[in-house]
Amino acid sequence: MSEELHDHDRGLSFDLPTLQRRKMIRLLAGVGLVPLVGCSSDDSDSSASSSDPSAGSSSAASSSGSAECETIPGETAGPYPGDGSNGVNVLKESGVVRKDITSSFGTASGKAEGVPLTVTLTVVDAASGCGTPKEGAAVYLWHCDREGNYSLYSDGVTEENYLRGVQETDAKGQVTFTSIFPACYPGRWPHIHFEVYGSLEDATNATSITATSQLAFPKDVCDTVYATDGYDRSVQNMGQLSLETDNIFSDGYDQQLATTKGSVEKGYTATLTVPV
């Protein structure tokens, strides 16, 4: 792995303004100065409980257990978004609107190998108390491969565009992507990036981002996946991290910890409600 990978998401100094903003909002809300809206963390997808062993692993408990309905925490898109904000803009390429993101599209032909993962995000209207799905919104989702590399940016995969895709939310406010489980690279807890747009047109023109955030995975699932072939580097990297010390999730991850179920043999599903 190249040294450049150690700078994924640019570290605490880059993200400190975002973290300080979020902490200040929560502090003010605690004394009744700022109203908080978003999704309750006590529904079945946000609550964390281990499933029957025969069904595989599931997410762990939330960090704060807030009963308030809050918008999804805003996070950095990192240095490798591919949305035109840092170099290449994959959103303007024909073929980016797709469900299966395991392979590259267009003139690229690479495919990301790894444990199968299906990600479903449910976008809801925060102002409605999370009761109204956001039909017709769009989600751009991207993440690293099992070696910790980001297509379009990392050495060896700059000509690839796999593990990136856009979808329009359906009547339930949902989008579902077929992918592979991402690696744990140095300095970051295993995660997936996503941006929410008001419409598919906005997304494919890379304009008017409604929300930018990240999805986290529970430790028990990560440990199981990383014990398989191809994820060797992730084992050591995971050993040096925790959700509480990660520079993105350390200030709270209850709304971003995906409910994750399945097995290595059959693949995993990760679900998350995204209030905007």
C-alpha cells in the first residue's frame, strides 16, 4: 500500500472544523437553543442487536441512543469523492446511474473482488419526524476496495471507476447498491461515503448536494470479513482503531452505524436510514 493511502480523509486537522461544528450544535441543542430534527435511533434498523447466529452477524448498539429525530450528521467527502470537487467528475459520465457498482463502466473494465455486500439507504424527510420518504431524491455512493484503494485516485486503479454509483430513491425513499465489503485502511474505521441530492438531475450534474455523510460498520462483522482471503491488511489496521477513536465517528455514530446482517458465504446486507 502506498504512503498516500495513509492520508485518506486527510485526518483530524482537515475534519476538525466539521467536528467542532457538530459538537457545538449538539451542545446548544442540549440547553434548548437549537432544535434538532432527524430520525429516531430506536427503530429496527437503527437499534443494534445481535441476530440469531445462523443468520450471521448484526450491528452493535448505538453509541448514544438518542431518541430525538435528527438530520444525518454531515461529514467530509474526503479527498477522493470523484464528484468534481477534487479533480475528476465521474457523475457526468454515462453509466454512473446503476445498482451494481462492483465493476467499472464506460471504457474501464476492472472489477472489485471481495465479500459481497448489499447496501440499502432509506432517505427520509427530517422535518416530518422521519415519517415521510424522500421519493425522487438521488444518492451517490462510493468506497474503497478490499485493498484500501479508491478508484480514479489510488495508484494502480486511476483508470478504474468501480465502487461508485448513483441511484434515484423509490416511493419508499430507498436506494440499493450491490457492492463488496470495503477494507479498513490505516487511520480510518471501515466506512462508506455517500452524498444525497435533491434529484437525479442534480446528482448527475454534481450540483446542489443536500447532505454528505458516511456509513460505519459494526466491529463484529468487520472482524469476520477481514479473516477471509484478500483482507489481510485490514486485520492489522483494525487492531489500531475503534469507533470511539476514529477521527470521523468519535463524536457520535449512533445515526451512522449500519444494521449489518449476513455471512461471508452468503454475503452481507447493510441498511441505514438517512434523514435530510
